[in-house]
Amino acid sequence: MTDFFELDVPSQAQRLEAAGHEALQRWNMTDCDLHLIKYRENAVFRVDCAGLRRALRLHRCGYHSDAELLSELQWMQALGDAGITVPTIVPAASGELFVTHAGKGLPGDIQVDLFEWIDGEQLGSVEEGIADEASVVTTYRIIGELAAKVHNQAVSWQLPPGFVRHAWDADGLAGERPFWGKFWEIEAASDAERDLLLRGRDVVFSELSQIAKSPGTYSMIHADFALENIMVEGDQLRLIDFDDAGFGWHLFELVTSLYFILGESYFEQAKDALIEGYRAHRQLPDEQLELLPLFFLARGFTYIGWVHTRHETETAKELTPVLLEAACELAENYLSK
């Protein structure tokens, strides 16, 4: 059988849809209609079944261990208990929060989980930017408030036994083996760009290593506060997709929400509104904000690592040139300061 990653996207999605139908039997759900709504790190399907609508997530093979995925879902439940609006997990018939499934033609066993359906629209997307530029200030102030509430919960939460997640720390962002891969080895980089990435990596690692990990600055973070992971319904924002959640600096969270609007005319307005919203619920001293350029560069490196280690995906092929150019520009500016 053809290797999964040698298939085109529609053929991969077809295999994943078949696996989704099989996995849904663990929820006693049969004869369902599945509609692919997102396929990047994971495949997410809308499920219509017997008058119910759900969201089915099939995870990228090998991205997280079972213990890591369980920890993600436990944190989501804890955030929900704290009044933060996140997707509601639908346990399998056995009571498990997720199941593993060996689907035919897949790279290996995959993890599958199910959530109640969320109405609304994405705030924006990586490719197209913010959906409503007229409401930039209002939107980013609310994002800041939401991020602060997430961090308040995280720093006061007692981790359950066996809780394990990756870390977006100096090693995870710019060490010898970063969490999303050795970004400096990306094939699309020229020799000059690779040299720039390596010099930038050394500086980022050195400077991050000197930053304390205290409850005031570091905890569990969502780590993907991007426009497409915030659903808008009326005046309510709902945070989705905790796949990248791990331990990290709060500033890394904030730059993630701003990264893909760098260079836009409304960037400064959005940044100021984000900070104002955050400070309405949590302290954020000016001396911490002086570190934002460092975290923007670290975030840029992670995106190169992502496309480098997932070069076979359509998303990586599409985004590699623009992500590489943006990160190199950030590195050049930072190193020349």
C-alpha cells in the first residue's frame, strides 16, 4: 500500500475519514456523516450523527504520547471548571477521554478524541489575517484578557499526578533539539540564511537561559493563541486547539497572538490593546515587555522548525518561503541592535 505521506492531501483525508468512522464506534456512533474542516497538525472533522453535531480530532501519529494527550485534556477540563470557555470533551463509551485506533493505511496507531460542536467563526487565519480589521482594538483587548485568565488559572492549579507536557523553554525553543525541530537545517535556507539562523539561535538560547521561570512569568500556556484558534460567537471568544499547550513563558503566549500580523498597519494598535486587556487581569511590568523582540524571534524560529519537520505537508510547502523570510528579517534586526 502506498505510504501515507506519499499521498496527496485528498487521499490522506480519505484514509483519515475512514479511520474516523471506525473510531466513532467507540462512542457508539455509527452511520455518521463526516466533513473535513481542518487538516494541518491533526485532522478535524465535523460529525453529524442522529441529530447531534460533534468535532472529531484525529491526531498526527507520534506527536504526543498518551500521557501527554491525557494531560492536555485534563488541563482543558480544569480551565473549563475555572470558567474559561473551551471545547467540552465527549468521553468514549468506556469513559476514556480519548482512544487509540489502528486505522488501515495510516502511519501507525493514532489517538482520537471527540468534542461538543462549537458554533461561530474563526477570528482569522494564518493565510488571510484578521477577519474584521475594524474591530482590532476590541478584539485584541479581549484576547489579552483571555490570555491573562488562562495564565491565572495555570499558576494557581495543582497539577494532577502523572501530568506531563513539553516545555517551550530555552531548550525547547533554541536548544540542540528544539521541540519543533532543528530549524537551522531547513533545506529552503541559503547558506547566508542558515548562518543567520545559527547565530540567532545561539543568542536566543543564551538570553532565554537567563530568564527566570517564576509563577509571575512562566506556567502552562496554550502556546497557539493564533487567530484561527479563537472562535467568535457574538461577543464571546472561545479558545480551541490545545495541541501545542505546554510549559512556557507568558510572553511567548502573547507574541504568538501577534506574530502573524507583524508588519500590518494595525499592529501597534493590536499590541497596545492586547497588553491593556492582559493588564486588566494580571500584572505585566514594563521591564518584561522589553523582552518582546526576543520572544518574537524565538516564535519565528519555531515556525521554521514546524515546516522543516513537516515538509511533506501542503501547509509547509505553502508557508515555508514567507516564514523563512520573516524569521530571517527578525534575526537580522535583533542581531544588529
